[in-house]
Amino acid sequence: MSRGNINKINVPNELREILLDFTVNYLLEQPQDDVVTYACEFFNRLRENRKLGDKRSPSVGEESVISEDEAPINRFNSRRKSVFAEAYNPEEDDEEDNKKVLFPKSDAQRLALADSVKDILLFRSLDKEQMNEVIDAMFEKIAEKDEYIIKQGDDGDNFYVIQEGIYHAYVTMDDGKQLLVHTYNDKGSFGELALMYNMPRAATIQAATAGSLWAMDRQTFRRIVLKSAFKKRKMYEALIENVPMLKALQSYERMNLADALIPRSYKKGECIIKQGDAADGMYFIEDGTIRICILDEANKEVEIKQIEKSGYFGELALVTHKPRAASAYAHGDVKLAFLDVEAFERLLGPCMDIMKRNIDDYENQLVKIFGSSCNVNDVR
């Protein structure tokens, strides 16, 4: 391989996501087994889930939006890195003892920072309140030309988002020479994988020009990201326990489902799904009531049922592979958990028979309203 070909290393996006998912699961579960045993079980489950329906291949030619500095190290340096003994247990974290960190920012700065972090993998599952907490916790760091922001081998203290400036990422080879592996131009982020894995920095980042970055310290980062993931899993595990249909799932399947759910909130009267639209997923109700409506022969909406907390909706179109059969509206302010179509097909195979039986329930409801079942085939 020529030097020109290795100056820029594109790490497959799926590799980053899988390793990050493994790490978060391990930190949350704190298993008694050694890491290797847990890893074998984790990746065997992942492989079985793929066999059940997720046949997607790794993305080709895509660059991950997270930590370009973290991944190349094993390729260029065979020296094993030690993992620090410091640990964080989100279950033992008393929120009352941890005051929220707040660094004042202008509206323009908040908007720019929000735009910078919105696509970072680690923060995609955070809700609006948690995202605001991330923005509040970041402080500005001014970088001088040639200043080292982080150094390979150092403890991972901060996570950084670039606001402006050019930065070079170097990896030190076994012979002591530094290899340029990436250049950031006025955007990007680095440092979060070192914080997640609790490992030394995998590369050196040096400012090629004067610039500025947003930074967040180690403990705040862990509390927001890991505590959020822990709370989300526990909340959705409790929700799943109260959904009768999901009792068909095994314990590890419920755990995987809890991790796949995405929080959604809607105000009173908002349309959540629209009859005739293509289906992108289904919903579980955390709190509130949903009105299910369908168009009659006069093209007027008729309410056919209401669904309350611990109920679910939107699965019909996913089971039949047809457009939405009805519309759903928030009866008041509601909190929902959304499951996208890919995760639905991968995770809810054991519940499919139950959902197919629900189609007959929809037919019976429509017969009561319209006097016959002829309308059902039109909307399914």
C-alpha cells in the first residue's frame, strides 16, 4: 500500500456503531463474566438477530461522524493499551449529587453547537432536554497554532467539537515516527471513544491554525451519555413489561428492543401517522391517549378507537406491507416510543402471529362502524 493510500483511513460506519453498541451494553449491564465471554455472547446474539431479518451489508464509502482519531491505532501500533481502573456505574449515580453544568452561550453559539452535535452517533438517541444539557455543559476552548489538543497515550479528559480551525490527527508508529492519518477542516469531533472505552488517547491532535473548539469534561460526558442510556433502557424495559403482546419475547430480546426504541413527543391534536402514507415504523405509548381515525365513504374522518398507556399502534401497515390503514392523533400531550421498520422486522419476529391476529380485530371494529368489512380491503 502506498503512503498516499494510508494518509486517510475511512473506518466503516457499521464497525464504529457495533463496537460502540457493545461498549455501552457492557457498561450498563456490568456482567459478572469476563469481557471475552460477554463479547462472545453479545456478538452471537447479534448474528442471530441478523439471521432473523437484518440482512443489511456494511455501508461502503461512508465516513463516520465520530472520533476520527480513535480507530486507526490498532492498525499502526501493536502495543496493547491498558484500561484504567476508574469506572462509572449509572445505577449508583444519584442525580441530586450531580448539579447540571452550565456554561453561558449566545443564541448564535447554541445554534451552531446544536448543528455540530446533532449527527454525532453517541447523541442521536438523546431527547431535546438531554441535548440541551449537552450544549449547556460544553465550554469554549481557544486553540493556538501548533498547540496539542490531545496527545496519544494521555488520559482522555475531554470530548471536543470543532468550531473553527484546521487540526491534524497523528498516530505514533512503533519506530517513533508520526503518521498523519486525518485532517479536520472547520468541523468534526474527537475524543468520545476514549471517554467511553476509558482508554488512553489513540492519537495526537494538533492545531494547524488558530481556532476554537467546544469541550465537555469526562464526568459530565459519562453522566449525560451513560446515565441517559441507562435510564432509557430501564424506562423502556418497564414499558415493554406492560405490553401484553411483547410477553412473547425472551429477556434478551426485550433488552434489544428497549435499546432500539426512540423517544417521541406530540402535542394535543398533532397528527402522528396519516392514512395512506407509507409506513416507517410503529409506536408504543409511554403516556397519554391516542385517537385512531379512518376516512368513511364521504371522505370524513371517523374515530374508531382510542389507545391508552402501554398500548401500541402503527404495526398494521408493517405486517401487511401496505400504506397506513388509519390516522393517529394525540388526544392530549403524549409521549411515545418509536420503533423503525428495520428494527421492527429484526426484533419483533416472535410477535408477528399476535399482530396478524390483530388485523381481524380491526376488521370487526370497521364492521361495527360501517356495517360491512368491504372498507377494510380498501385501506389495508
